Amino acid sequence: MEDFLIYLRLGFDHITDPGGYDHILFVIALCAVYTVQQWRQVLILVTAFTIGHSITLALATLQLIKYKTELIELLIPITILITAITNFFFRESKPRGPVISQSSTPIGRYILALSFGLIHGMGFSNYLRSLLGREAAIVQPLLAFNIGLELGQLVIVSLVLAVAYFLLDIVKSRRLRWVLIVSGVVAGMALSLIINNEYLHEFMQGK
């Protein structure tokens, strides 16, 4: 039980660590267009992301799939940038209309979260494999680590929705402005990660 709690804490700390803020940026971009009143939609969206990264986290940790770590580290900020860009097409709904209106259908956004979750899962597995080393029994650590990731993810989502509630429902800021500012900041930070990625530099130089 003690080992389970250790890996659970490691998973929680990994996704909430400001030093490795790429996963935090993705969750923020994913939830930026939603409000507290839309928590059901957010739950489905987060579940789609969870399913995606749980699949590849398990497969990669169990060494059932192989990939280039450097490529995944480049693809993760690309997923963040794409998600943030889709938010720019957000359109504020009318009071009597649906609670959210976007150029892409909701199912498309869920598929996006699921697909990008597959990429992030491989990123999570890099860290978990380094923790496990040559440890033989990895199923329990894998489960605990994944639960820790989800708890941390829920904390991030809760904070984003809480800030949105304060600004939109209490301060009465415009929802479109909130979405564009948050998404713009996230897109800028993701673009910086892409530009400074060593694998991209080597690829561009033909190495």
C-alpha cells in the first residue's frame, strides 16, 4: 500500500509540476472555452483525454510499443498549439441558444482530446519508466501513477473553471475575451516550446 501511495503522489506531482508545464498548458487549453455550468461537457472531454493517455501510458510502460522520445517531446507542444488555435474559433452563444458554440462539433473536440491523449501518454511513460528502472512488478505502480495523474488533472481543471467563474460570473468579463486571452497565452508558450525543441533543430539541419 505504501508503494501504491508513493507512485500515486509521483503521478500527481508530475502533472502539476510547474517545471514541466507542457501538460498543464494542454489541460488549460482544453478547458478554456468552458464554464462551471458546463462541467458535464468538461468531464466528458477530460475522460476522453484520460482514455487516450491511459492506453499509451500502459502500452509504453509495459514496452509493448516503441517510439522516439525526442519526437514525442516535440509532438506534445504541437498538440497544445493546435488545441489553443481551435479555441480562437470559439463563438459566444446567445442566452437562449446552446451553452457552447464552436466551429467544430463537440464530438470533434472529444476525438481531438482522445487522439492527443495518446501522445501525452507516451510522454508520461518516459518519466514513469525512469522511476521504475528494472523493477519487475510494474502493474501496480502503473495504476497508482495513472490515478495520481488524474487527480492532478482534476485539480488543474477545477482551478481553470474557478478562475473562469470568478471572471465571467462575478467580475462579468466577456467570455470571448477570456477565451482569446487564455488561448493566446497558451499558444504563445507552446510555440516557444516548439521553436526551442532540439529535435526540430536537428531535423531542420538534416541530422
